Amino acid sequence: MKWEFVETWKGLSNQPVMVAYEVRLLFVDGEPRAEIDIDGHMVLCRVLASVLGTEKGLKFFFLRNREEHVLPIFKPGDLLFEIRKERGRILTHWASLQPTFDENCKPGSYFKPAK
């Protein structure tokens, strides 16, 4: 299963700028994991997270960076974000991982199933 979220805005020269977030769920040695990629304007992040299923949804915890040359910005065990089903909607509740824009930091429908 894969989810996507894209933030876009007009840059200084009125050119479109974006940051794309992708979450891929998988199993590693029988354990639920997520590969999280964030790409875009001045951003490159490759993270492996553990995934914990709860009554309300999924919690994503930082395990490690997937690329050695990237400086760690999270500590192992940090809650990155949660995805919950609330009132028939899929909502993201951000934690250590934050989107680019402040207005997207509040809980909301950000991630959509990838096509």
C-alpha cells in the first residue's frame, strides 16, 4: 500500500515549487515497516519507520535513515506521525515529522492512496 501527499506553492520567480511525501507500507522480517520519502524544494529525506496498528489507525516511529550520507534529524523511537480514520475520513496527525507549511501542520486529510 502506498500513500502520497504533495505541497505546492509559487516560488520567488512565480514558478511552481513542490515537496512530495510518499509512504510505502511493507514487511521486513515479518514486521510492519514504512519507507518514507520526502522530495522537493531543498528537501531530500529517506526514512525507515516501524508501524504500529492501533484501534484508530497507524503510528509511524523512526527507525533509521535509509541513506548513510543523510544527517539524522530524528532519534530512534520518535513518533513521526499518525494516520487515523475519523468520521469516515483518513486524517494525518503530525508529530516529529512536519510538513513545509504551518497551515498543513494541523490534523487533516493530507495523504491519499497512490494511483
